[in-house]
Amino acid sequence: MLRFPTGELNLAPRLPGGPLRTSLLVGSVIALAACSRPTGPIAIGLAGPFSEPRGASMLRAAQLAVNQVNAKRGIRGRKLELRIVDDSGNEDTAVRVAEQLYADPAIVAVVGHLSSGTSLAAARVYAGGATPTAMISPSASSPDLSGISPYVFRVCPSDLQHGPQLARFAWQTLGARRAGIIYLNSDYGRGVRRTFAAEFARLGGIVLEADPYIPATLAAERPGAELALREMRSLGLRWPVLGGDALTGIEADGAVAEGIRLSSAYLPDRRDERNIAFVADYARAFPGQRPDHRGAGAYDIVLLLARAMDQAGADRRAVRDYLARVGRGRPPFEGVTGPIAFDGNGDVAGRTVVIGVVQNGRLVTEVAR
């Protein structure tokens, strides 16, 4: 700390008109500083499996949100832009993608990654080093993400909500007393399997069998389910089928998917004004398409980050600190997926899941019976 004696301190050069010359010089420096304020675009990273169908809605919705922000003069007059990188849904690739985004000083925060495994792998990169950056996932549901870093957030419920809700629906609504589980052998699949089985057993149900498969065998979540469904149909089995939100999109498979139920943090038939407007805007921008939970989450994240940067500044630390106070000192963010208020673990407090059912090729909210 520098201390100065009391009294007048005259630093003006000993020239005629010195004090006036000093004030003009100071004024010139201030003018130069004002002119040097950043005027270029503000960048946020977008990371996900965009070469796969499950990444398409996330990409489209994020771009829609950016376009809407920029149509309203951007952020303090600066345009917002996406730096889009495909992680292929692969954990090793996700680490390389995270390193690339982290190293770009223009990137203020990252939207992604989409799945649990890639998010867990990338989180350690974003949270490290001298300039950590906030990562917000729209759909990574592994409980292991909770509290992993003060720079990691998500806007979706965890498997602690998905599995139990599916178990309660099976027991209470479908009247099921026995269940068989086919699950993806990943962080996501194991998490839903574990939490479903625990709640189903607590209710009095019996899990007869739990069989894993790996992506290399059945390609991915939805393709694996499609193959299992066709095998069941060929054997003449008409058992009720439940799944987690990774099955979103299976409604496009026609008759084989009819009647399937799945858990999700968001369904496009949500009846509130924000979501109705979002679904309409999405349909206009992408004719014939409807947003899913991945897209709705990404849309909310982009708009939340835009608000954070507008109010706190386009700085990595400032944005992270803003996010940490949303719902804890700052009002919740009202998104199309519902209110977003982060708890101390970076999770959305009170976020629950709903059960959807495939009807006539569309995924709609299951009506309580």
C-alpha cells in the first residue's frame, strides 16, 4: 500500500500552464482508454456430439438464442458468437475439445458438454489452470458432476431424479412388480440403472435381470434401444417399455416406438408463455423440427450467459461468480425449462423430471390416470 502525506501533491511539470497541461494530458489518456474498450464479438464455446442426431437440437437451439440476443443489439452493443466444436460423444475427444476452448482467450464460458462421460472428462480441464472457465451442461445427469468444481454447472436434473421417477411410474401407474433392465454401460446408463433399481426395490418390486451393453456394440443410446425394441417385437413381447432421456428422438421411429415412456427434464408441450414462444420460434427457424431437452437446455444456457455478461462483464471469473449467485443472492433465471437457481454444487435446485409417452410419432407429456 502506498501512503502519501496530507496536503496538496502537485505532480505537474514545471512549465508555463503546467496544471492545465496536466489536466489535458490526463483527459487524453482517459479518451484513449475509452477508445480501447473491446468492440469485437464476445465468444462462448459450444461443445457436443454435433455429428450425431442427439447433438442437432442442442446446436440449433443455441444458435437460435445467439441470433435472438444479437437481434436486440447483442451484449452492451457487442455481438455474441458461438465457437462450435464437435466432441463426437467421446471422452478422449472431449478432453482435447476442452483444451482447445480453454486455450482460446476470447471464450468467456462454455455451453456443454452434452453427456455425462464427456462432461466429467472435460470438467477437469475447464476448472484448471490460471484462467478457469465456467462450463454449463444442458443434459449431463451423472451425480458425480455435483460439486466436482466451482466452475461446473448444469441445468438438468441428475440420475437421482430420473431413475426414481421411472421406478415410481412403473410401480404406481403401470402396476409393474417385476422389471428387466438393459442399460448403456456408461456413466449415464449405470447411473439411471442404479437409481431405478434402488427405488423399485424400495417399493417392493423385483429386478429380474440387468444387462449392460456398450456403445461399440449398439452404436449409442437410441440405436441400442431401437435394436432391443425390434428384437422384442420379433419375439412377440408386448411389455411396457420405459427409458431415460437418452431415448429422446426415438419417437421418429414409427410404430416400433409407439407407447414408449421416458423421463425428461423438458417436453416441448410445456404450457407456459416462454416455452410456447420458444417452440414457435424454433419451428420457424427450423421447419418441421421440435426442440428436445438438450435444445431447450442449451437455449436457456445461452440466454443466461448473455444476461451474466451484460450485468457482470465479459470476463471468465465475473461470469462464473454471477452464475454461482443465481438463486442465491440473485433472482432465479426464468427459462423455457423452468426456473434456474443453482445450489452450492452447481445443480439446479428443485429441478424434477416428467414422464413423456410416444403418441402418433410425437413425444408428449403422460397424462396422469
